[in-house]
Amino acid sequence: MNQTIASLTPVQDRGGPAQPLLVVRDLKKHFPVRGGPLERTKKFVHAVDGVSFSVPKGKTLGIVGESGCGKSTTARLIARLMAADAGNMVFDGEGVDEFGGIRLKEFRRNLQMVFQDSFASLNPRLTIAETIAYGPRVHGMPAAEAKRLADDLLARVGLEPDQFASRYPHELSGGQRQRVNIARALAFDPRLVILDEAVAALDKSVQAQVLNLLQELKAERQLTYLFISHDLHVVHYISDYVMVMYLGQVVETGPVERIYGQAAHPYTRALLSAVPSMDPDNRTQASPLAGDPPNPINPPSGCRFHDRCPHAHPVCAATAPALIGMAGEPAHLAACHLNDPNSGHPAALSEIQP
Ligand code: SF4
């Protein structure tokens, strides 16, 4: 049963399927860092630096990139767990604002997050059923109704209420706890769920079960997912679209098969070729991605990937490439001078196809 929280009116689909559920524009977050006593200028970590994208309704956008690329900070900014320095969001056609458009309270209920650490996300003093019922109770749902909702959701995520409702988090396995976290997120009847490395800590077999559950729930409830992961196999399996981030910026985005089959950015190609192959005859011999990402306090000029890119040319350090559409697939965007015949890069356009 798809119950909703009685005290809040569910947000209706306002613009039809063609209207993206979420549009993010020029999101920025720079964290100040403490300098030494003699340092005059204040320094900042450029965690998220002008990120823009949209997520179509009922689709999954996978966000990938190395540690520190800004993918989790982007998720927290979207969820308003921290304030952005700049940028704005549109949720189903309405600006997300405390004073105009969709109200923050309503937006937060429509957006739920599931984190990697299934144990830390749960209150150890509450039973599983109390955990799931807690949010709806706070929003005014009567106790008996909230209990019924919790039991329904437990059953839906594969945990028999008679067996699990009265257990505490420490009595469950990691996979069972993550199912509880998913049930708790669904208790708000959200439209957008952000899954931040949500299956990363699970064994492969349990991971597959949870991924299949997420796929079923997405279809049943017309959910839209933002799926953040460092695991490119998992992202390939679950995503409809993929966004690749590097040092706080989007370097490529597009339909999943296009990104995995015809990546247009050297960083994406390096990430993909670093994925361990299941085929023993096709094992990667050397890492195509040398070194660590540069210091985000002082990111490289121009293209931020230029000091690790095998195709770098002086124009790459001088001018930042814009995200531009690729031939034949307008939803496929990449930020690399190789794809722009007017960029001044001598190999431009000869390197689009891997
Ligand atoms: Fe490499 Fe230049 Fe493209 Fe950046 S813009 S990815 S440095 S070729």
C-alpha cells in the first residue's frame, strides 16, 4: 500500500513527464581552510565549483568520480544539509526557496537520502518499526497508522514485520539495516531519493539484492534517483544517465550507454579503463589514471585535468573548456577542447571517439 503522510499534501506532478524533476544551476561550495598565522590570504577548498545538471522524472542519474571530486558535497547541497555559496534549484518546475516557489519543508519531504553507513544512520535506541514510523509521527500521523505504515514498508523491503519490527539496529546485518534505511526514506513518500554510496559497504550478493529492490521500488513508486558511487559496474547497472565529476566540476554527462560506449572526455575514458574487467584475457596492465587529483585548494588553471591528461596542449592550461553537446546525442555533453574544432587544440575532433 502506498500510504502518504496525512498532514502534508503530496506534491503533484506539475509539468508532466517532459519536465525534469530536478534542475540544478551553477551550484558552488567553497570551504574555508585554516591557514598558518603568517598567511594573509584566506584559502578555500573548491569542493563544488559551478555544477549544473538536470534529472528527468523516473530516471536514475549516476554520479561518479574519484574521492574528493565533489559528488557527495553536491548531494548534501541538494538535500540542503549544508548551504550552498551560490546556485539554485528547480524542483518539478518550481524554484526551491524558503520564501517563494516550493517551500523548503515540502522539498525536504520530497527528497530523502540513504547513506553508506547503515548503522550510523539509525538510532540504536529505537526499534526498526519505531525508526520507520518516527518521521511520519513527527509530521502528525496517528500512532496506529504510522505502525501500519512501518509494517507495510518493512514487508515491502523484504523484512517480515513479525520477525523484524521489534528488533534493534545492532541485531540486523548490514544489508538488512540498509533495507530499513530505504523503508524509512519511503515513509515520506518521496519523489527523489539520493543514494550516497548506499550499497558500497555491502557484500556483492547482498549488493545485488538491494540494487534489484531499488529498481523495483523505482518502477512501483515512480521514484527518481541520484545514485552516487565510485563503483562503475554498479552505476552502469542502475543508471539511465551518468554524470562524471572532476575536482568539483562536471566534465561529462549523458545517457549511460553513450558514456560507457563512447565517452568523449579523456578523464571518463581513463576512469572506465581502470575498472577491473571480469574477463581474465582483458585485464588492465597499467593504470591509465596516474597520480592523485590535484589540490582542490588551488585547482589547475584552464582544464583542471590538464596535468594528468595524455592529450594536454598549452591551450588546455590557458582556457577552461565549456560543456558542449556531442554530435548525434544532444544529451551527451563533455568539457574537453578535443571536441571543439574552434578550441585551438591541434588534435581537436580527431579524438572524440575512443
Ligand atoms: Fe585533456 Fe585538454 Fe581535454 Fe582537458 S581539455 S581533457 S587537458 S585534452
